[in-house]
Amino acid sequence: MKLLSFKYQNRESWGAVIGNSVADLGRAYPQYPTLQAYIAAGRVLQAAADAATVNADIALSAIEYLPVITQPEKIVCAIRNYMDHHKEVVAAGLDRELSEYPPIFLRVWRSQCGHEQAILRPDCSNSLDWEGELAVIIGKPGRNIPAARAYEHVAGYSVYNDASIREWQFHAKSICAGKNFESTGAFGPWMVTADEIDPKRELWLKTWLNGKQMQSTTTANMIFSVAEQIEYASTIFTLMPGDVIVTGTPGGVGWSAKPPIFMVPGDVVEVEIEAIGRLRNTVRQAA
């Protein structure tokens, strides 16, 4: 089942994708005002049954997509979690060694935007870069979750573009500054519930800039698996329903190209993950 957050007729809601339409579950189940609240109630595996009771009477073409989880408590992002990306940043001049543990940073929810919304290039920088990534949405609370049980805590999967403002990322040893500009973390178009994707399945991830393919690999090439990332993150803090684990980008980012390639206003960037969908955003200069 595909679940999404959206705005329709100036009202924010969430629902299920049925063909080219949306069943407005937020309207039908007001006790769950957001998709995050629905996930927290433990109802994700009942989504198909719940959607079957609601008319899918809103066209997908009529909605404004919102980030799948609009206000997650935590967005936990992995750094250099594909070997080809690690090698390309070292080749481009960064002095980095492989980490014994998953290197992570946090995004804030206000840095997100939805499918078909604009990724904003801030006035202070021209180094806006793309990073196509698999996003994992947490379904139930957990602390010190062993990797062997990590998937019990997964509600579903989505697509993320962890767009980066590169020189701000390099202002200090922490890259957080370059990862939290508003409307740079594209998230969508929807989540696919975990029951539809085998945890062992290798998913193709591809990114295009203006129709030219820039990234292509499978999730099998992660250095730290989804389960290992959940185990590590949950050792630090309690993972909560609606939290998002953004699992790292493969090789093919613009900063590592020779010469570097950065996104400019008017560009179209797309990230597609097999069995989930394609996230599409235009680039606009921030006002």
C-alpha cells in the first residue's frame, strides 16, 4: 500500500494511493490527523483494509504533495554509506577513512520538501548538490534494537534527495550546516508499506539531472545495512514512529565530478527507487 501526506483545497491530510487517485484517510479517520499519528497507532498493516472503506475521490493530479512524514521527530542521515561514494569523495580530495560505526547526522523537519515541490538554492551558495537515497520510516518505538529485529520496527520505505549545500557542509568537521537549509531535503512521493518489500530485496536506486542519469546502483552496496543503521541509531536515542532513517547516497554526486556539477534554478532532479517510485523536484532560487 502506498501512503502519502498531501494538501487539497487548502487542507492538509494524508491518504492511500489507489491507481491515479487518493483515498483521503485523514478525513475518514479524524482520530489520526496525520500519517505519523496513524503509524504510531500501529495501523499501517491495516491500511489496505482501511482504504477499502473510503472512496478514492481525489485525483493525484489535484493534490499538492507534502513530505511523506511532515514533522518527524528525527531525521537520521547516513554519511558515505556506499563504497563508490566513499571512494569518489576521497579521490576528489577529502581526507576520509572508513568508519567502524555508521557516521550519521540529523536533519530538521523544516528542511524538507515534497514531491514536485521546489528544492531551494539559497542566496549564500551556488553549490547545491543532489544525493538520491533510500528512506526508511520507523513504525514503532524502540531503544537498543538489535539488528536481527530491526525490521520489526520498520513501517515502510520512501525516496529521499538529501540535497546538500557543499561549501557550508565543509565549514567545519560536522557537515550538519550544509544539510539543513530549508526546502533542500526532498521526501516522497509516498511511502510503500513494509509488507510489500522483502527486507532482503536489492533495490535499484537511480538519479537523473535534466534527464541525464547521474547515479545508479543497488541498496546491496551499502556499507552499513538498514538493520545496522537502526541498531546504531537506537543505541543513541529512542526511535519513534515516524522517525526517518535516510540511508546514504551512492557514487555520482556533482561535487565529485571534474569539474564539479551543481544544480541551478530551472533544473529538474529525479530519484527513483525500484518498487517504491520516482521523486521529482525542480530547483528554484530562494526568495
